[in-house]
Amino acid sequence: MGRIFETRKHVMFARFAKMSVAFNRARKEIEIAVKAGGPDPSTNSKLRLAMQNAKSVNMPKDRVEAAIKRASSKDTTGYQEITYEGMGPHGIYVIVSCATDNTTRTVANVRHHFKKGNGVLGNSGSVSFNFEHKAFFKLKKGSVADPEELELDLIDFGLDELDSDDDFIYIYCPYEEFGKMQKALEDRNVEVESAELQYIPNVYKELEGEQRTEMTELLDLLEEDDDVVAVYHNMQ
């Protein structure tokens, strides 16, 4: 019984840890959006998406409101969005997207994670040429009357790819078309579950056994960092 209790405790701890990371990243996204376009979601499309993304990870409404208020205060230091590139063990390319109020701390932490995970932090452009920068939208399928008609309709707004499963529709377009695609979806009253910019690798690399475990440990180190928003890589 004691062993079962300990297992459940560890599972709950891991779940709460992941929730805390998700909430922290959602808060940063909200604060960045407010700093960029103001605290009114009706006139700030970036904030509307940030609030929707927060809702998708079940962030409480009072925390969303607190993040908006915090970012609106004059004595709050805004976050800066910054991207780092590096090489993981066994030749895996890694891009780390961060939001930070202290770049000195963040780059030191990211470099430490790479070193501890048997990787190396590289210079800007050292691995990003192996990725495509894409805008990604996750739509609630029930808000789309005809997915095929929507696909044809969105081609004029930069649509690259539309895919779906039983619950959601997934849309990719060039990152430069993010704002245009967002407005097109809003104009059509399509409910966006979440949206983000992603780095999609051009070529994947397969790792197995201990090599895969080693690379996964590096990804865990990076993703658990409070300043890290997302980690992209080309491990299959």
C-alpha cells in the first residue's frame, strides 16, 4: 500500500509541476501581449490569443486577470522574447524559445542545461536553417461547419496545410501570415483553441535506446526552466 501511495504522490507531483510550467508560460505570453498592444483584448488580437491559450491549459480566470493587471502597471519590467539554438547529443538540432526579464540569467541557464545534457549552445543561425518557421492554429472542430470549404477559403490567407482528428482541426501557415490568418479565422467566427509559432524540422533523426534517453533528459532540463516557453528539435 505504501508503494502505491508513493507512486500516486509522484504522479500528482509531476502533474502539478507540468501545470505550474504551463501557467507560467501562459502568464508570460499574456504579459508580452499587453506590453505590445495594451490591456484591452477587444483591440489587441495578440492578447485575445494569449487569453485563449491560457484557457486551453485551464488557467483560472483570476490568474489571467492578474497577469493583465501586472503587465499594465508602470513598475513592471516587461518580458523580452528571445530564441537560442544549439546541438543536443547525437547530432540533434535544438531551438529554445524563451521569454525573460533577465537575458543574462536566461542564457546562462540555457547554456548550463545544454552542457549538463551533453549538448552545446550555438550561435544564432547555427541550426535554425534546418527548420521552417510556421504559424500553428488549433481549432475546435464543432465551430467549423465545412472543413473542406474552410480549407479552400483560407488558401488566400496563406494556408499551407490543414489536418484534423475527431476533435480538432490543425492549420499551418508561414509565420509572416500569422496576423492575417488570425483575422481570417475571427471574421469567420471560428473558435481557436490555441495558437502559436512553431519551428518544424525539415529532416528528422531517429534515436533509440540510451541515445534517445540521453536526448530526452536534455529536453526535460530545458522545458523545466521557468524562462523557457517552448523547445523544438528534430528527434523523430
